Amino acid sequence: MAKVAFIGLGVMGYPMAGHLKVRGGHELTVYNRTAEKAQKWATAFGGRTAATPADAADGQDFVFSCVGNDDDLRSVTIGKDGAFETIKPGAVFIDNTTASAEVARELYAAAHAKNAHFIDAPVSGGQAGAENGVLTVMCGGDEDAFDRAKPVIAVYARMVGLMGPVGAGQLTKMINQICIAGLVQGLAEGIHFGKKAGLDIEKVIDVISKGAAGSWQMENRHKTMNAGKYDFGFAVDWMRKDLDIVLAEARRNGAKLPVTALVDQFYADIQALGGNRWDTSSLLARLEK
Ligand SMILES: NC(=O)c1ccc[n+]([C@@H]2O[C@H](COP(=O)([O-])OP(=O)(O)OC[C@H]3O[C@@H](n4cnc5c(N)ncnc54)[C@H](OP(=O)(O)O)[C@@H]3O)[C@@H](O)[C@H]2O)c1
């Protein structure tokens, strides 16, 4: 049993912290900017709530975060009353936010200045993956810190991998998002075409999902796409945040991502349709409007 803090009890963080307490049996302290959520979590799971990230991190062996973006992450770590004010020497900070590789490197250096460790550990698997404790976790950092953190992370994961030095977890998550962007657009075009051709979409997907076109998105999203239902899942606003990070990194490393850049603009169209919180599969909606 370890002393663990969790910062950021959103859609993802709330159940992940729950698994650390229940499955992991760890001693949990939680912090959330909106204090009521932390109170609700503590009532449900029986941990301690902290008034600030600094208060939460004080004396812990492992400190987790899962907040929105780079600036949110800076604010809860190196900002005023941030976790790095109190993080103890030897502690491991594990960040589950989808953020840039740049901020991961910056926070790795800041943690090391306190003789602590930093691992970037973005996740894939969505809300259901977090609730069921079956996320894929892509890590970047030092091997010794990762070896210590891995069994703790594993309570909310199906797969935990060290991809390389700090930032490699975020770079791997970027590849994940690149692969999803073009694929979802392809799936949207396929369903759109099938409807125009007058075919039974359910029947079509039932057959082609068993062949080379099959994918997680096809399996898990075709029914709701066919029904025009998008009020769930991974929000378009979050996807645009992720693609922004991807395209900035590509400008730095020279990668050519024409389809990803185009799909990013298609997501801007979805936002203009009022679909900021719609699932990423809503790319079909702009073809049907
Ligand atoms: N949802 C998904 O399916 C999914 C899948 C994979 C990865 N992710 C990534 O995981 C991260 C979290 O996603 P989510 O869906 O859990 O988001 P969310 O429900 O919006 O939760 C965000 C959390 O961060 C906190 N926060 C945001 N800005 C903050 C700040 N400046 N200071 C302190 N706390 C702050 C929020 O506090 P309040 O409660 O006070 O707002 C909330 O606890 C994002 O980076 C997202 O891209 C999400």
C-alpha cells in the first residue's frame, strides 16, 4: 500500500482515482478545483480531500494528475500552491493529461530540481475504459521511476507501456490521435455513401467489419453514427485540442500530416454546427447537413 494523491477528478480522473483506492488499496488524497466533486468522491470512496494541489502532494509516494491541457497542468504543478511546492524527494509524479511533449519535458526538469520524478502517462480508452479500469497507458520517463509506478498505474489499465524518455508517452498518444482522425473520416464517408446507395448500413457493417476494413471505431460507433446520435463519448473540443498539439509537433519534426490537418478543419465545421461536446464520430453530421 502506498500514499497516493490524485489531482483532477473529471470524467477520467474520478473513476481512475476510485480504482487506485478500491482495487489498489492505496491511501488516497484527492484534489479537485471544484471542491464539491472532491467531496463527492471522498464520500463515495472514503479518502481525504485536500484544499490545494500542494496540500494533496505533501508527503505522498505517488502523485497523479488528469486535467485539461498544458496550462492547466502547469497550474497544478509549478503554479501557486502547485504540487511541486511540496512534492517529496523520491516521489513519482504521473500525469495522465493529454498534453504536449514539451510541457512533459519542462515538468520533468522541474520535478528533478526537487529530486522527484516525472512520468508523462496519457491514456486511451475513453470514459468507459476509465470506469472499467481497462485504459491503455503510454508512458515516457526514466526506467527506474516507471518500474516503481507501473504496478500502481496497472490498477486502472489493461496495458501500460514505457515508450521511451520523457515526452515519449505524449508522442505515442499523438500517433493514436493521428490514426483515429483519418479513420473516423473514412468510416463517416463509408456510412454516408452506403445511405446514398440505399443499402442497409447494419447489414453492410456486419459483413465488412469481419474483413480488412474492421476497426474499434467501426465496431463501437457505427450504430450511433447510423442513428445520428452524438451526445456522448470523446468530445470534439478535446479532439481539436489534441490535434492542435499533434500539428504543432509535426511542424517541429517535419512530419507531413495532410489528412490529419484536413480532418482538424472538419472538426472545426462540427464546432460551428454546435457540436463542441459531440463525440468524434460526428464527422458524419457535416456530410449529412
Ligand atoms: N474523456 C475522454 O474520453 C478522454 C479520453 C482520453 C484522454 N482524455 C484526456 O484526459 C484529460 C481529462 O479529460 P476529462 O474528460 O476527464 O476532462 P474533464 O471531465 O473536463 O475534467 C478535467 C479535470 O481537470 C480539472 N481542471 C481543469 N483545468 C484545471 C485547472 N486550471 N486547475 C485545476 N484543475 C483543473 C477539472 O476541474 P473542475 O472539476 O473544477 O472543472 C476537472 O477535474 C484531458 O487531457 C483529455 O484530453 C480524455
